[in-house]
Amino acid sequence: MRKLCANSEREHALETVLEVPLPDETAGFALSCNSNNAKAAARLKNVTAWMRSQIRDRSMQVSSSLSRGAELQLILGVIGAPLLSHPVRHHSSIVGTGIKDDPIEVSMAKYIVQQYVAAAGGDNALGKVTSMYAMGKLHMKSSSSCGNSNSSRSGGETGGFVLWQQRPNLWCIELVVSGCKITAGSDGKVAWRQTPWQHAHASRGPPRPLRRCIQGLDPKSTADLFSDAIWVGEKTVSGHDCFVLRVDTEAGSLQARSSGQVEVVRHTTWGYFSQKTGLLVQIEDSHLLKIQGSDSKDSVFWETNMESSLGDYRTIEGVNIAHSGRTSASLLRSSGARACEGRGHTKSLMEETWEIEEVDFNIVGLSMDCFLPPADLKEQEEEKVKEQKKVKETKGSCDVSANNARPLGGVKVQGGTGAWFGPVRVMAIDSEDGDI
């Protein structure tokens, strides 16, 4: 095989032609391809194989990208900005009030909540806080299992969030994870959420506080949440001996969050308060969602369980704030036809570790304008009101026509046969509707 080499003796001279031995594999290939057609066919075969490998690698990258996008969407939908089980009422101190007539479970819960308020800074310090700002970073990852097969995803996604809150029931959060941003908030009248895969939409029922606020950031809301709790026992959590309080959501709140095909069966919250420090160590909540099918056997159940561990408490302006923690969530889907047989289950596991970097209270200049919902959500609400008004007017006109109807020629005419068909609406099951 000839090879050109530069002339080292003369810079501008012609290159030297050297004869070098042919490699064995190349020689074998050359001997097998004696004709030009054979060489062309071999080159075409090699190019085709290379193109197929490139297409295969590219398809694998696209599949991996789609899988990652679906995984991130699921994580953010479940643990990105979940809401509490129900609206909270103002907590009043038990000092100077009689609790002798209350059951032991209720009186114990009130005493534990009062101890928590004292450990968090006291009524005076908590009462001075009118608004809050918090900024933190987080890391999320997930895994899933279907039947007997498990699949885990290593690595995870990183991001951060900024939270603004002003009492009562005014809050807004912006969370960005791996370039994907979700925004949620409440103006005291409606709680809403906006994601890249779904336009701004309102949560069903009355506005509820953000769950992330009671993960050690807002002791006042935490005390308000457990003011109606009952004491259910004691348990050791992360080496801490804790009192356990439970809050059950009332049937009216569950019904307000339900719709025609979606029923919120239950939503329960547990709080674990340290017997030594009085602070909140862990919070759990579990709820069950039922999606009605055409038949009772076609119904689908979604059960979500979330557990948040709190730590690294630091005092900020007299208020004890948790600066780190970990939240783990499990999402179990089961179909009604196979649920009794123990089949048809799909379980997804998600985990988030978070750390608070900045916290401040009583923010100057924070106004109602900071918590207004997006403009497209207002337009949707206005269209909804107009539609409901139109339905009522149409129904009233149908009733009047039915009452004034007279049978003609012995033919019986049934009243109320008129029907109005409105625009079709597609309902998206999201974490704030059913907290999937």
C-alpha cells in the first residue's frame, strides 16, 4: 500500500511515496473484492450499516427523551405544588378556655398543638407575621412498578422554587425543574395552576393552602390545620418519640372537590410532633380518588400517599423554620375489575429532597396584585358563568313551554322534551382536582 510522507530534508519539495505493508484484515477484504463492483457493493453495505446504527441510536435518544418528559410531568403533577386536604380556620389559643368537656382525644390534640405553637415561637411572634417569602432548591426522582416488574430511574432532576404568601389564603409559587416551569397560586377566591402541558385551570372546591407551606415554613397555618385534629397515639419517627394527630376531611369538602365522574372518597392528614421539642417532625397525608366508568367494574381508583420529614430548624425573627427535608410519595392505580383479584395495579414512587436558602417575613410592597390568577383563567371563569346563566335561561324557557303545551288531535305530548347541548368540555385529572 502506497502512503505519502512529507519530505523532511526539503520543505517545499514533493512528498515521498512509501510502500507500507497492508493490514491483515484490510488485505483480506481487498482480496475478496477483486472487481470495482464488489468494492462498491462493500462500501454501500458499510454505509448502510452505519446509517442504520445512527437511526437506531437516534430513536433510542428520542424514546429516552419522551420517557424523561413523562416522568418529569408525573413528578411535578404529584409533588410539585400539592394542596392541603381542606381550607384551614383560624386557630385560637386554649389558654383560659375550658377543655374539660372535650373527649380525651380532642383535649390532648389541643394541648399538643399549643405546645407546638410555643416551640415554634409563641403566639406573639407568629401573630406578627403577615407575609412570607422563601426560596429553596430541590432534587426529584421517581421509579415505577407494574405487577411483578419494577423499573427504577437513577439520577433525577434538580431545580428550585420561589414562594410568596400573605394571609389569609393568598400564596403564589414558581417552581422550575430541569427547564420545566409550573406556577400555582390562590387569590383567596380560587386556587389555580399553570403548567407547560396544560393551560391555567382552577382547582375544584374552595381555595386551599399550599402543602409546601406547612412543611415547616408556616407554623401558624400548621397550627390552624391541626386545631381540629384528634390524638391517635404515639410513634417513634427518625429517632424522635412523637405524638400523632389526625385530621379527617369533612364530607362537605370532599363533595365540593368531586365532580360527576370523579369522586374524592377520603383525604386524611397525620402530624407527628416531637415529645421533646414540640416541633413538627413529619407530616403525612393519604387520599383516595375514584373515577367512575360506564360500569362499576370499569371504575379506576387512584390512591396517593405522601410523607414529608422535616429538619434543620432555625430561628428567623423569633419563628422556628425547618430549612431542609425530604418528601416521598407513592401513586397507586388500580382498576375496579382486577382490584379484587390483586391485579391491575400500577405503582409509581417519587421522592424530593429540598433545602431552604432564604426566608423573610413581612415583605414590604407585597400586594393583592401579586396573587392574581392568569388572564386566560379569568376568561374561562367568565365563559363558565355565561354558560351557566344560559343553561338556566334555556331550562326556564323549556319549563314554560312544557307547562303551556297542549295535546293536539289526541296526541299526547310529554313535557320537558326540550334539550340544550353546550360545548363539550374535557376534564383533566390533575393533582389539585383529585390530587393524583
